[in-house]
Amino acid sequence: MTHEALQDLIGSWFQELEFTSEESQFLNIKVPPENLHALMQQLREHPDTRFDYLFCLSGVDWGEELGVVYHLESTTKRHMLVVKVYTADRENPEFDSVSDIWATAEFHEREVFDFFGIRFTNHPNLKRLFLTEDWEGFPLRKDYEDDVNMILH
Amino acid sequence: METEVLYSNFKSEEYFINMGPQHPATHGVLRLLLTIDGEIIKKVEPDLGYIHRSIEKMCERDSYQQIVHLTDRMDYLSANINNEAVCLAVENALQLEIPERVKVIRTIIGELTRIASHCLWWGVMGMDVGALTTYFYGFRDREMINDIMEETCGARLTMNYNVPGGLMLDIHPNFVNRVKEFVAHFKTKLPEYDRLLTGNVIFQKRTVGVGVLSREDAISFGASGPVGRASGYSCDVRKHHPYSAYDRVTFEEALRTEGDTYARYLVRIQEMWESLSIVEQLIDNIPEGEHRVATNAVIKLPKGEYYQKVETARGELGVYIISTGTKNPYRLKFRSPGFSNLSLLNHIAVGGKIGDLVATMATLDLVIPDIDR
Amino acid sequence: MPLRITENIHNWLFSVMPEGVASLVEMTLIAVVYLTIFAVAGLFLVLLERRVAAWFQLRIGPNRVGPQGLLQTMADAIKLLTKELTGTEKADKFLYNLAPYFVIISALMALAVIPFSAEFHAFDINIGIFFLIAISSIGVIGILLGGWSSNNKYALIGAMRSGVQTISYELSVGLSLLTMVVITGSLQLSEIIEVQKSGWLILQGHIPAAIAFMVFMISGTAETNRAPFDMVEAESELGAGFHTEYSGMKFAYFFLAEFINMFIISAIAATVFFGGWLSPFGITESIPELGVFWFLLKTMALVFLMMWFRWTFPRLRVDQLLTLEWKYLLPINLVNLVLMALLVWLNLTLRL
């Protein structure tokens, strides 16, 4: 499906979505955290979208906000889509886990938790993946400081 | 790790062993926490991070030319393809017109890298199932590719040959001849691989029907590369999102439907044949021209988000760049194939024996630095 | 001539001391000579294995220490002698230290009954074959003890596999040799060779004998825990298996025992199936001294076969190992035994 067709279809499911294709090769959807899981479920199940392949899940620290970016592809229809979700709560960021929709998300979400401190509710095994259990802070956040291990300019 | 928690969940017959971080079958510093009942695997839990260097964080302070060098150290067996991924992403963002010569050379070297990687995998695969001789056969042929790379790129493993805008230097005058020599040589050696291992009864007993991954699970777990294709899931980036010169060569995507260890093995063997054919199609037709287009010394990507997929020897590598218009990326994420492939290990290894786990892991072809970026 | 020398020593010993003491001293002397020969021979088998492996693997192999690397394994043994003996903290010290001796002693004991030639035969008892089978299964106790007492899970898995494997394959080794005993009618090794003067047993017993030989080589390889049946060590699965926690000379005992056991299995096969020290078609019958040469030639050919297995085949999985024994080798063996009995009864064996 083309970007426009996807936008029309997905826009009809939920009201609060923001669409943009500027500054990106994909169609981007910004979704409020409370609708994330429902939207993802729908994107995967709906016969016209069928986004069955989550090929990238990245955490991003946008400065003010923390966010997660989901790159989706349909293996049957071969269209791609980017879903973004943001939270302003830097102390206790939390999103719904999508690991029940795509199994690959389990590890990717653990990685995001490890480096950004974003918690995923309903995740089967949310704990540090790379770092040790007693590591303080979340290294990939922009405000992370470590005088010993980080070499800056 | 919370060993106490693990112990308290045990039934009386189950016990827990550490496989790794130093273990011959984990090929690097991967630690697997195995819960075992006798010989039967009940649970596999990978514990990662033993060589995590936080390349993604380092990228945020480096220029784009510098980032290319870091990617070598991820999947060091597909070093050149990793370089290519970052270069392509940057070139697409800058909308540079890349000379045809560069595209063709990148494709040839990429395929040679793939063959070299699969040679090493084949040797190690044999070793993991107990046939030690395969190791030396695989390395013999890989050595020829490394020599070609050394002559042209100056390095054998971490090539650093690509730069944003093209290639660092033009190919060595001997390159074409030596590649042709290698292709002729390897065509006689690949059947030898089959004779030594593929047809062996014990090898087939060890691999057929072991570690079966269904197509649905493969997609759900984000499996890519030979692992996904062995489950009948057409996921070759070279076919679906062609880059460099892949749109002008004909090759067959190695696909099987069994999804077991043996299928993954056969897919890789077939991929070596396909790579040879790609190299053959291109080696005589390297266009004349520049090997590089000029870029600014300081590359600044326009504000925006860029995503580039390439097919490494292990599967789909994604480079996700968020730029704010400065000389450094704001955020750079590598979607590494090994990471997703490792995540399905627990799914396919449970219920098998320890020997099955080793054989299955060998065909996932994990490179640990690729997982611990 | 070796014969004359031993006779002279024998006569001299019995002339200078009382009979009981003399025979005791003689036995000790023989034991010391055997030990020395086979400790060294074991080392050279290790070297041979490494050279053969190198040949299979497009390498040169050890070639620096001494001419053609002949002294390499000697140097290795000396290095192992000087190495620190490490062990695990909570190991069962007594059993842990005892285990290597079980393995090496049972391997060396078996050598006593092997006929190297008509004269070079230390101990010709009338239950030779039975003695060999019995002795060769003692070694597994050492492996089990070693794996269990070192208090390491990998070692324990290795030891358990070893127990399962040796107990299973013991049956096939015994039954395949029993098949041949049906022809010879004797368990005494010298008599078994005597029978073969009218044709090697593998020819006399033709089809069932060939089957018995194959079964024997397969189960013999399994019995010595060598690839493709090296479940016990399985370096890609268990690190080093049952001897993970052993170092220095204790490790060397396990290592050496494996090679001596390989030699023993090949020697039994050469004796029972290929006429032992008899020359082919009796071509050197007039020179009995060449018996040792023929015996070693046949044994080494079979040793090479076992090395060929090791460097070519992948390893079996532990359940496949048991399937092979209980579902294939054992039934084949039993049928084969009946077949052989019928053959002998109906006088269908081939004799020159």
C-alpha cells in the first residue's frame, strides 16, 4: 500500500494519531502511549496492513522526551511503516510491551530498558541484558555521565 | 545473575550449568545459562554484554567517516558489508550519485566477504558436530579471499575499504585476475565440502529435524539471513530492497522450507554457489571511472531520519540514523542480525539434547561482537 | 636373538637364587620392561595420531623437536610431568587421585596377554580373550570416578555418558569376539592364532566373520571413547568432559590410556581376525622373528583405520549412540552368532 492509503486506513482506526513523511523515507505515525498496544495489534492483524515483521526497535532520547521507534514491514505486502511513541516522564518512563505481538521485541525491549531505562509493562522477563544488574544509570541517555568509561572530545 | 531464584524454581531432577563465557561452542564470549534435565535442555537463557563496547554511544560523538571504522568491529566476518551499510545510508542522505564502478566493486567484495564468512562458518560447524577436519578445509579457502582483500584493501579482516562517497582507493591491478583464480579454485572445492560433510550419515542424523523453526516463528522472532530463509521465509534484502549492484545481477535466493539445522546448513552452502555466480557475472564487467566522489571533509547530514538495510552474511543489518543537521548523528542504531537470531535460540533448543544445542547454535552462526555492539 | 637373551637371563636368575624369589624377580623384570616399552610406545602413538591428523587436515604437524618431530611427544610428556597438579576445592580427593591409575593400569594390564609373536607373549592364559574383555571394562570405573569426584558438572555429564556408553558397547565387543571363538573353539590367544595357520579367521568365517569384524571395530572405537563416539570428552559440548579438572601427569595418564586402549583394540582385532603375528600366506614362515613385524603392521593398519574414523566423522549424539548399539549392533550380533554357529556346524567354513 502507498503511504497515503496506509495513512487513510490507519487514521480511521484511532483519532489521536499524527502522521508525517517528512524527513524520512517511511510513513511515520506518532501514537499516544495508551493506544500503542491496540494500534500495534491492529497493524499486525488487519488483513490490509499485516505488519508481521518488526525489523527494528530503537529507544531514542529526544532530549525532553524519551521515545521508542518501531520499524515495521509486511512480509506479504512489502510495505513499511514507522511507529513512534513518546513520554515526557524521564523518571519513570513506561510503555506497553509488544513482545506478545512480535517475539523479537522481547530482546529488543530488554536492550531499550538496559540503555534507556524505559520500562515495558507485561514484558515476560524485563531485566538488564548487556549491563550488570547493579549498573547505575542508563548509558544511551543524553544526560548520562560516566567520567571513567566515557571519552568525550 | 540471580542464581538463587533459578535454583528455587528447580524441580528435583533439573540442574543448572553455565555454558560460557569461555566455552568452545559459544564462539566468543557468550554465556548461556542452561537448565538441564539429564541431557535434555529445559531452558536456555543468554547472558550478554561480555564484550559490549557501546558502539552506538560512540557513534554519537564521532563523525560519519569515523563511524564506518567502528562497524568493522561489529560483525567482523562481514566487515565490508557493515561498512557498506553506513556508507549507503550516508550517501542516500546526501543524495550523492555514486559511480557505477564503485557499486560493482562493492558488490564483488561484499560477495567475497560472504563466501569467506560462510567458509569459516562451515569449518566451525563441522567442528561443533565433532568433525575437526572441516575447520582446515574452510580456512584454506578463506585464506585465498583474505589474501585478495589484503592486496586491495590493505587489511585481511577489518577492511575499512568503503568511505562515504565511494572506495578509499581503487582496486589493485591484480584484483580481477586473482578473483577469477579464486572462483575457479572454489568451484572445485565446494563439492569437496559436500563430500566431506553434507552427505555424511552421522552429520545428517545430527542435523535433520533438529532445532526446527517454523516460518511464522521465524518472522515473529525477526530471523533474517540464512536462518529465516531455511524456514521458507523470503527475507533476502538483496532481492527485496536491492542496493549497490544487486539489481543488475541474477541470482537465486536460497530458500528451503524444513527450517531445521540441516536446512540452514544447505542454505548457506547454496548461498556460496550463488555468491560465486554473482562474482562471476560482475568481475568481467567492472566499469571504468572514478572510485570515489568528493564529499565535504566534514559531512553533515540534513535533518531527518535515515534507514538502510543490507544483507550481511548473517542476515539483515539495519542502520538507523537520526540526524539533527550536525556533523554527528543524534542517534545511531544498528539492527544486527545476530541479536534477533540469538533471541530465538531458547525457542528452538528447548527439548533437545546438549549436542543438539551445539549443532543448532552453529547454524545460527552467531558472531558475538555483532550481538554485543 | 631376543629369545636367547630372555632364556639366558631366565637360566641365570634361577641359578643364583631360590626358585620362588627367581620367578618373582623375573615377573617384576618383565613388568618393568613392558611398562617402559608401552609408555614410550603410547607416546609415539600420540605422535602418529598428530601426524595422521595433520595429513588429513592439510597441515604438517609436529616437525620441530627431533627429526620429523619424533621427540615432540616426549617433550610434551616431560612438560606435563613438571606441571602443577591443580584440582577443585571440593573434590573427593581420594577418588579424584585414584581415578587416573584405574584407567592407566587396566590399559597396561591388557597388554600382558597380547601375543606379539610366538615367543614374545608374556602371559598366555587359557581364557585370554575373556581376560581382555574383562580388563578393558575396568577402565570405565576410573573414568566414572574421575568425572564424579572432580565436582564439576561438565565432568559429571561426561562420566555418566561414559558409563552408559561403555556398558552398552561392552556387549558388542564381547559378542563379536564370541562369534569368532565359535570357530576357534578356544579362548586362548596362542591357540586362536594356531587355528589361523589354515587361513585367517576373517576368511575362514567369511560373511559372519566380516560382519563380526565391522561390529568389533565400531564397538571397539566406542569402547575407547574415540571419535565419532567421543561423547565423554566432546570438546564442543562439554569442554573437556570427564578430565576437565585434571592437569599435569594425571591428565597425561588419561590421555595415554586412550591411545594404549586404541592399540589394544587394534591388536585384538589383528589377532582374532587377521592371524596376529602370522605372515600372509606364510611367506616368511621360515623366519619366526618377523612375527613381531607382521603383528605390528596389522595392528598399525587398524590403528590408522581408527584414526581415519576420528578425523573424518562428526560425533554422534548420546541417544543415537545408544540407538546404534541396542537397536542395530546387538541384534545383528546375535543373529550373526547363530549364523556362525550354523556355519561351523554345517562345516561351511573356508580352510586352506
